Amino acid sequence: MKEENRFMAAAVLLPLLVKIFFVQEGGYKLTIGRFAALGALTAAYHLFLYVRKVRWERRKTALLYSMMCLFVIGVMEGICFLRQNGGIGEGITACLGLLLAVIVLAGAFLFVKGEKGVSEKVIWAAVFAAFLIRIFYVVMTRSHLFQNDLAGFNAEGYGHLGYTYFLFTDGKLPDLNPMEYYELYQPPLHYAVSAVYLRIFEFLGMLPEEQSEWGEVLQILPLAYSMMTMVFIAKIGKRMKLSAEGRLAVVCFAGFLPYSIMLSGSLNNDPLAVLLMVMCIYYTFKWYEKPDIKGILIMALCIGLAMMTKISTALIAPAMAVMMLYRGWKDRKQWMVYVKQFACFGLIAFPLGLWHSVYNFVKYEVPLGYAAFLGEDSAQFIGQHDKWARFFDFDRAFEFLAVRLDYIHDFADYNIPVTLIKFATFGESSYYDSSLLTNILGTGIFWADAALFVFMAAALVFWCFRKDGRGIQKTFLLTGAAVSLYSYLKFCIKYTHVCTMNVRYIMGAFYIGCLVIGGALTAIQEMTSKKGAAAGRAGAVGVKAVTVMSVVYGAAVITLLAGMEALLP
């Protein structure tokens, strides 16, 4: 089995093991009995590999992953101990955080040194580390924290949980006007999957008695979605033939952006929508290399299901269309083959993606592309600021680096670029300012994220003008990013509320930006390898510096989240 297929299986299996072994609603997340059972299962797996005489390299890799898991479990239990005993002084907490960062960095660089550079094992170890930080976040964070528009899981509820409740109890779409009940205008795939998932747990007798705890059960789904997203991003980098250093940077920046991790615990439809958008990118690239009917059917399913999850995922469709039409033009002598393929694509993608919008329009007269408007009486309303201020007024923008959501507490963020970075770094949390450790790390990561977004733009300009045989890939990514960015800015200007600037509306473009960085690093390596020794060394140093920074960035985010978890109740 290929490594990427093993990781895809792990992305499905590990969240289920998390639900079986960890007590998310308990003070301590792993009881002694469950730890012993987990240890026995791990030992049995290694014994199985030994008895089967699996080659030592694979057994060594499995042992590395087991040690990483044990380390994360140790950090979890240590934080639980601090929570249960009232915490410790800020100075000691900062020292423990520094120790954690040193251990993570030392382990990473010793592993890279042992591999004599960035190898496939290093890249997949980074993916596994991204898995573990997501498991850490979901297990350690209560399901009601840092969410968006959930409301209640009950008959009076609305929002994302209310939508799931209706499908869980009635087995059909709610017979309510979506414009009168918040979030019920959304397409139903995410909520239907969640309802079926709860039914399975109910059948197995594993649902908690208190409905307020069902969110802990549901979090396993976005955890799996987020982990699968990381696997597909790694696969896209490989299909684009990016260098090992470029792919490692892609995985680290995409996998450890704080909001990317927070998305793994989100109970709304964003995690599934993002996964399906990333799958659209991967399968479009794959089809372009081998344009057969199977490939285009998978593409149609991906975009159709994506739009059935969240209609804004259609923003990736223009990029897909560009690549499809270009491939058809290149093979225009076989035009009938492509006419048939495109017809099959349309017959699947359009009905699957648009039926719910048409249903709402016919039954409730909901406009196509409808999104709820909070109104000028909302505490988040920022419509009094003109467009110039939304982009270029930085007055008070940096005095508090977490998002300020309303004027009730003195100030609401309205500058789009700055607020986007705030959401990307802290989501809607403000714990960064609660301790010495989180303040120092949070401030550093905020500015690192600001630099990352600027670096993405610079990498895009550099890579797009570099001739390296990846022109159609660049066109695809540029189209996808441009359409997404335009839609995001239009959304922010039209719906003048703080929450509309959330990075969750542009996560697909962020992941594209990470791929662009990988492409730029690869181009630098290819370019400098053909030049003199001095230029080659300079290029190699630059690429290595970015790669090292991506690993340091990941270690810093891991430490920040550990520090934030120590502060949570």
C-alpha cells in the first residue's frame, strides 16, 4: 500500500480511535484503563509487524509515530493535571512551553538529520504531526468553544446544530422558511451526514444521555475531514512534482495555521466544504494528466457534493472549467470524446450541486446565492466605515491582536486585511493575552501569519512569471485564488459585519497560497541548479531558510495551542 493511502486510512481510523479511547467531556482525557488498552493495542500492532517480518524501515517508521503519539498523550495529561490543580505560575508555564518547543524542534531536526535531508518520510511525518495537533485540539477543547452559528441541538434551535437536529429527528429537510430560521438555507449534505452518524452511535448505544454532550461525538467528523484535507494537500504537492523542501513547507504552513487546526473541531459545514474543494483541485490535476471518463465523474461528484455542502464552494468551478477546456483544446482532434465527458460532468455536477438552491427558490422564494444579513442593529455592524477605511485605516487595529467582535466592548475590528490575519491566528478566541507564554507566542505567530500572507503574494508573482512547464497548474491555482479572493472582498463589503471577515470564507484560497509557496521554492531550486556555484548556494540557502522557518512555525503553533489549552476550563 502506498504511503498516501495508509495516511488516508489513518485519517478515517484515528478519529474513531479518539472517540473510543478518549473521554472528551472528562477532566482527564485518558483513564488508566484506557491508556493500558491503547498501549496493548499499539504493542500488538508492532508485534504483528515483527511476526510478519515487515522490513525494518517500515517498523522504524511505525515506532516513530507511536513515540509521537505517546508524547502528545503525555502533554495532554500534563495539561489536564494543571487544569485540575489550579494551574501554576506564569513563569513556570512559560518555561514549560519553552521546553515543549525545544523538544518538538530538536526531535524534528534530529529526524531530518537522520534522513540526511528532507525525504518522503520527513514530509509524511509532518503530515502525521498535523494529525496529532488536530487530535490534541479536538480532545482538549470542549465542543461548544470557538464555534460559529451553532445555536442549540433542540426543537427550538436554529443554526447548524438545529439543522442537524431536524434531520436527526424527522429524517427530512425542515419544513420551515430558511429566511426566517438562521442557517437553514444551507445545503444539507453536512447535516445529513451528521444525522446519520448520530443514528449509528444511537444504534450502538454510544450516544451520551445529555444532548449537550452530543457535540463531542459530532466533532469526530470534522476531525476526520480536516485530517483527510491534509493528506490531499500532500498528494497535490506530489502530483505537481514539487521538490521535497517545497512540499514540506506546504504541509507545515497548511497544516499548522492555527485556524486550520481550529477548523478540525468546527461543527458547522466548513470542514467538509474545504475538504471537497481540495479534492476538486487534486482530482482535476489527476484528470488533466489522464483525461478519462472515470476521472471526470469523480470531479463531477466532488464539485457537486461540495456545492451540496456549501454553495460558495462553486468558486473553485471556474478554475476547473479553465483546465477542462484547455485539455479539450489541446486534444481537439478528439473533440467528441471531450463533449461526452463534459456532458457527463454537467449531468452529475449541476443537479447535485444546485437542486437544493432550486428547491428553496421554488418552495420559499429564497434568492439564489442567498446569505443571511445580520442587520444594522447587530453589535457587529461596521457599515459606518467607508471602503477606504476597510482596507487602509489601521487606527487601533493592532492594539489588541485577537478579533474584537462588537462595539459593546469599546471597539469592533473593521480593517479587512488585519482582521483576516487575526481570525487566521486566533479564530474568535482571545486567550493569547491571558498569560506570558501565550502573549509572546501569539504576538509572534500573528506577525508570522502577516508575513506568510505577504510571502504568498510575492511567491505568486515570482512563480507565475517563471517558465517551468507548469503553466496550466499556475493558471488553475491563480484562477481559483483570484475568484475566491474577489468573492471574499465583495462579501466583506456587502455584508458589513465583523464576522464576514473570517478566514473560514477563504480557506480554499489559503491552501492554494501554500501550494504556490511550494511551487516558488521548487522553481528557485530548478533555476539555481542551472547557474553558477554562488547563485546555486544562495538559492539553496534561501529555500532551506524558508523550509526551516516552516518547521519552526509549526513548533511555535503547537506550543501556543498547548499554552491556550492550559488556560481553558
